Amino acid sequence: MIAAATLVTACNRPGRPSPQLLFSLSDFPELEHTKNMQGGAVFDDYLFSMQDKGWCNVFDLRTRKPIAQFPLASAGKNNHANVAFFGPDKYDSSDRYPLLYLSQCREKPVEEIGLAETDSLCRLLFVERILTDETGVPFGSELVQLIHYQPKEWNSRLWIADSRHANRIYCYGNTVGNEAKGNHIVVKEFDFPNFSSDKFLISLTDEDVLRSFNFDELLPEGVRGPQNAIIQGAALLDGVLFLPCGTGSEKHPNELFYAGLDNGKYGWFDFTDVMPYEPEDLDLWEDLLICPSNTDAAGKVFSFPYRALVNSMVRK
């Protein structure tokens, strides 16, 4: 079930490590939902793996086995559950897990979760409180906040933050569309909204944007950037924005773009040959970037060696 830990050169770039298969959801017949894997968030040794429409499978990364499965409070046909991360705060100090942030991604409104006041809103950021039993095992969630941003220009509006340094939150997406002519990946920075249980809906506006830039501005001129690819769930770690792209096919190859927000360093490589599946999201566990991936048969979870990637960055 667990692949051997080997380093493989990808895209003729010496020293670049390839992803390692950790496990496949097909290994666990007890799971009700194994296809359409999307976002993934890590806390301690646990991966909260999202499925399209808001189902959550929880895995112990040390044993590589599932410990829980349940629908999120935001589950519904219009929740793509596309990017996930844990925030800096807990709903209550006694909670085992911090609040979980999940990008809806789809343009459809959220009337199916019974929130009349948000029927006209879409592409939301759901904030979920993870519920656990007396032994600490998660069994469900409670939707405790919605974050909404409607920019003047169209974009996909996916959300990320570095939960270890979460004074900022970032909204990113296409300015035109995946692989469309003239497209850019715009990134907008906001103050991280302080959680308050008495404020359910937070609406951000263009006036709240601290800075806005295109991802390709972080790369050297002439270098291929993610504006020419299909973007997936990103991760922000120690000031470096990691952005996987592609679907694992010849037409839409898998590429990992990563760049420092402030230090002028960047990296890029193609890993389609060693991982021909759609990379959906990234989050850090110890020295590994955990990468849930989508396949036709069942989702698979891979990892990239985080420090090796950071060390391979070059200055533009």
C-alpha cells in the first residue's frame, strides 16, 4: 500500500524529488465516498480529505488508515469543497481542532444549506467547527461562519492562508478562465478575519484588499506560469505560495509552481509522468507536502518532500 520512498528527477531538472504515493482510497472498502477527492487539510497527524459536495474522510497519516467519515455542515450539490485549510482559532478553547476553512468554488448559490439570507451569494469560504466525541474522534461539523468576496472583475475565488502565521488570508483565481487567452492568476491579500461567534456573515470588498498581484509577476519574464494551466488548491507556507496545476493528462499536464511572495525566489517542474492524476490541494505534515489527488477509480494521497522543494528554489 505504501510506495517506497524514492527521489526521481522530474522534467529533466536534476535533484527535483517526485511525489510518493502514500495510500489510495480504494484500499478502504469501508469508506462510503472514494471518488471526486478535492481539498485536504492537515492538523497534527490527521488529514481531513474532502470529496466533492462536502463529504469528509479523516485519515491518520501515521497509520495510513481512516478514522472517520461524515458530511460537513456545508455539504450540498453546490459545494465543490475545493481547497481546505485549518485556521488559527478554535470556536471554543476546549475544541480539539481549530476552525476549518473550505472554498465552495462553484458559482451556484447555497440555498440547499437553508440560509435564505445568502441565497444570492456564491463562491463562499465556509468556516466549519469540527465536532468530536468524548474520545476526540471527529464525527461531524457545524457551519459557524461564511466569508464572501465579490470583486469587480471575475475570478475563481479560492482561499488560502498559512495557519502557522495567519495574520493574512489570500484569495486567488483566474482573471479570465483556465487556459484562456489573456488569463492571469490574480492573488489578493486581506487581513485574516477575526472569528466571532456572533458574526455569521463576513463580506469583504475591494476596499479591504491590502495588495493585489498576479502570480506570474513573481516569476522571471518568459518563464511558463500557471496562467497557462488549470489551477488547483494552493498552499502558503513560510511566505512561499505553492500552486499545483493540471489534471494529469497529456493535454493538461501536472505542474507545480512555487514562488516566494517577497523574496524573489521561484521553482517549477512537471510531474505528470510520475503522478498521472489530478492534484487537488496541498498542506504540510512534518516535512511532507500532502497532496490529495483525483482519479476515475478512487482518490489517492501523495506527498512531496517539502524542504527539498524549498531548497531547490532559485532566484529570478
